[in-house]
Amino acid sequence: MQNYIEIGRISDIPDARDRLTYRLLEILPGFLSISTLMFALVFSWSKPIWVAFFVIIFDVYWTLKVYYLSFHQVVSFRKMKKNLKIDWEKEIEKYPESKNVYQLVILPMAKENWEVVNETLESLKNSVYPKNKIIVVLAQEQAGGEESREIGKMAEKYYGDIFHSFLITEHPSDVEGEVRGKGSNMAFAGKQVRKLIEQEQIPLKNIIVSAFDIDTKVYPQYFNRLVYCYLKAKRPERSSFQPIPVYHNNVWQSKAFTRVVAASNSFWQMMQQEKPEQLVTYSSHSMSGEVFFNVGYPYNIVSDDSRIFWKAFLKYDGNYEVIPLYYPISMDVVMGENFLKTIINQYKQQKRWAWGVIEIPYVFFNFLKNKKISLRKKLLHIFVLLDGFWSWACASLLICFLGWLPIFFGGEAFNTTILSYNLPRITAIILTFSMVGMITGALINIGFLPPMPKNIGRFKKLFMILQWAFLPITLIIFGAFPALDAQIKLILGKDLEFWNTPKPRK
């Protein structure tokens, strides 16, 4: 079973029949998405009345889903705001064992500049958690060269004596069997820091490991909130802990469309916090030391942040969960040297996130092999994964274009019907009600922005509201297109190389 858990590529599977099964599962998500779009086109010509009724039903379904998700978003946001006001340092004093909990923070970096690294380390320094219980690892890449090493020296100079330990590791390039990226760097750094842990004889159950991106800035009480949830958990050694990413580091300097993409992602994560049975680790997250060191951080895939959850879920036969923290961390909005470069960078980032579709063959294949996981859990996760990646690739395209396809391709017989005349009006009315989601998002976004810098124009806040007019186009260009791109790439049996999102500072 362990061999199946370690699958990174289809070539890792020795048995020919198993490889065929895995290959078919790789094709499945893209097949479903492309088939949906093709059927929409074909049936708009051959069965326009069927498609017209399907459009109305689908729009009603999607509007109801928007209300459902918006409700969860508001509830999650209110919990997060409430948690930000609580003194978690005082709360964990009720648990004497909290004094023994260490925070191991691993920060993989590639070629980021000193400003990014310094801001992240400064946030760790300003956290109210005892510094003698924080171990920081700045995990550098050999490919970063001398410039990265100089940044490491500066980091050690300014922060080396602040924490319990401050380690700098350098992940070698082109290690056989590894995939270049955050995952392999994290795995390498973990092996290095374990030597320190064993030397100091710190029990793994007393360590919480945070796998952070290099631009992850923690709020002052983050680690106290994390420890509180860790100690309150029924099975902390079988749990990961997921904060809510908010993209505030450079939000006032970023472009409108990238802010919409970033805010939409934050809202999705807020909604997911209210559905913990479906929650999967994402981006920056935390886990027990036992999981990190005994399960092993993924080193051979690009989508490491979700894969570590699935590896643990499978290793422990489904007895693993993600606990929502209802607490934020701050990260960067995508930026580039100019407008065009920003568009390209945003698309590449979304495509890398959409490459999480590789979890479908991995998870489904392991479900076939693992007979100990309950059927109910298997069916739930199968549905959530298929629905999530199908909706990502198809929903915005169906909503924006499907209502017009029967009119364009249905022919004269359909265009002379009352249904044809009323179809655009009916769908417009239904989708107008779904705008509650956009309004809710805009209000939450405005209500949780960081203070505006003095050098920012006074009309910027107005633009923060008007930017939501970009939502429909961003859902297609930076949602459906990169998702389809990733799924087609998987159908063709190609790999996606890790792309490190640039983090410029202006």
C-alpha cells in the first residue's frame, strides 16, 4: 500500500494493468469537461429545446448554490473576525501542555528578494508566541545561486538569535526522482531539521510544522490560535490545520483583475472552512510533527500542498482530517513588471493551482487499492473532486455562453418559438439574483482591507468596489481556461513543471 501512496508519475507504477487503470483515471476529468462543452454545442444545434430547458435548470441550480456558498462565506468571515479579537495567548494558558509545544516553520524560497524574506521573518518576530519555542528553517534552492546565499546571510544576521533555532538549508538541484519545486525543497529541509530535533530529543507530538510559502505573513496571535486548535483536537496527530489565506501584502499596489482573482480564492477558502469534511490542505498550512516526518512530505509532484493531505488520509486509512482555523494569514497578490507580464503571471499561477487535477487519478487509484477506507468517505471525496474540477473548467463558460447557443445554432424552427424569445430574459433574471454572491464578496473585501498607505490615491477604495465588474471575465480567463489547459495537458500525458510565482516589490 505504501508504494501506491508514493506515486508521483504514472511511470512509478510497475504493473502494466495498474498503469492502464491510472492512465484512464488521468483522462477522466478532462474527458468530462470537454464532453460537457462539446455536448452543449452539438445539442444546441440538434436539440435546442432540450438545451434551453437545461440552461434554465442549470442557472437556477447555480443561483441556489451561490446563496448556499455565500451563507457559508458570511458565517466563516464572522468567525474569523471574532477570532481576531480573542487573546489566544491567554486562552492557551488554560492548557499547561501548551508550554511544551514547538512551532517548526519551514519557508521554501527560490529567487525571492530580501524585501519579501524580511517581511515574512519580521512577522514571525512580531508574533506573540514565545520565540524560544519557534524553530525557523529558511529553505533555499541551490539554483538561487550566490544572490540567495547573500539573502540567507542577511536573514541569519538579523534573525539568527531571535528564535529557538534558525537554520538555513540549501536544496540541491536536479536530484533524481524529485520534481523541482516547493515540495522537494520542503522534504529536504525536513530531513535536515530532524537532526536538530533528534539531538534535542523533542517529541514529535510536541511539534507543529507549518509549511509556508515565502510570502506568508502571520498575524500576531496565529501560533497561539494554532496551538489552541491543536490541543482541542480529538486526534491532533491525525490532523492538519488550515488558515484562511488573504492576499493583503501588496493588495493596494496590485492590478484590479488580480485582486479579484485573489479575493475570489480567499472567499472560496472561507466557504471551505464551513465544510471541514471536504476541506483539503491548501498553500500555507500546518500539521503535527508526526504527520510531517512519518508520512513524508511529497517530493515528486508539483501539487504538494494538497498531496500531503491525501498521503496522510491514505496512510491512516481515511482517519485523517483538516481542522479549519478560521484565522487568516496574509500573502501576495500576483504582480509583474508590467500589465502584460501580470496577466501572464496570473494565468501561470492559476494553471499551477489547476494542476491539482492530478489528485483525481492519484486518489481514485488508491481508493481502489485501499479496502479499509469506508465507502461513504470514498464516495464523498470522489464527488467533491470531480464536481470541483468540472465546475472550475465548465461552470463559468456554461453560465456566460450556454444561454445563447440554442439561439445561434437552433435554427429557424427554434428561433420562432416563445421559448427562444424568452430564454435570454429568463436567464438574465435568474442570474441577476445570483449577483448576491458578488455583492457579498465585495462588501466582505472592503470590510477587511488593510489600512491604505499614504501614497495611494484617495479613489483607490472606490476602485476596490468597481473592480468586481471584472468578475465574469476573470472567472473565464483565469478560471476556466487554465483549468481546461491543465486537464488537456493531463489527457495528453504531459507533466507540468513547477513555476514559482514572482514576488516583486515596488
